[in-house]
Amino acid sequence: MEMLKSGMDAYGIDLSPRMVELAKTGLSRAGYAPERVLGADVTCLPFADGEFDTVISTGSLALMKTPLQRQAFGQMARVSRGDIRLLEPFEKKKGLYAGRVLAFLFDGMRPIPGSLFEDFGFKFTIEWAIFGGAFSYIHCARR
């Protein structure tokens, strides 16, 4: 809703029908069209190719196993004209390390490897990371 308040043309998705209803109710109360929130699966987005300037994900990719991470990021890449911004744990290195353990302890998250972004033709920058990458802000842009 903060994006809409700042004048951005924003849409959201959630897999949970309950969360979609809560979001729609909040939007309606604030005077926004509830249709801006859809019940959808990030691995099969109901949007056209290149429909959005920027796609934002906050913690959803890291909850998925690797094949679904690839499928979801592929969908994000498909609907984005260029920018993808992620608030997700980032895999600093292979194997066991403190950041990976912390990410797993916080909701069972799996840090995302940089190769995922590169495989889809994106360069990426870690804008900031804390707790060994367990929480990271990652900016992905088309090459």
C-alpha cells in the first residue's frame, strides 16, 4: 500500500487465499482497487511478458527448493522489463556457514546462489547483507 500512496502503479500476489482477502480488504479501506492483489503462484505468474518495470520479492524464493526457485525467478524475469529486487538470503559460498544456518533457522530458508540470476541473463549486486547473507537486498538487472 505504501507504493500506491507514493504514486507507483503497484500490484501484488499471494498464494494464500486468506492473505489475498486481507490485502484486498486493506486496499478497499484505503480507497484503492482490491483487484491490485491476486491469488497467484509465483511459479506461474498471470501477467504478460515485460508487463512491469520492476518486480519485487520479499522472502518467497528462499522458501522454495532449487527447482521451484528457478521456475519462480524465471517467471519474475519474464514479466519484468529489467529490474528485479529481492529481499532474500544470498548464498555467499557453497557448504555450511553461519549465514546459511541462520537463514535456515529463520523460517527454513535456503540462500539463493548468484548463478540463478546469471542463468537468466541478469547481473546482480548485493546492496546490503546482514548475518552472513541470511538477510540480503539483491538488485538484479538485465545485462
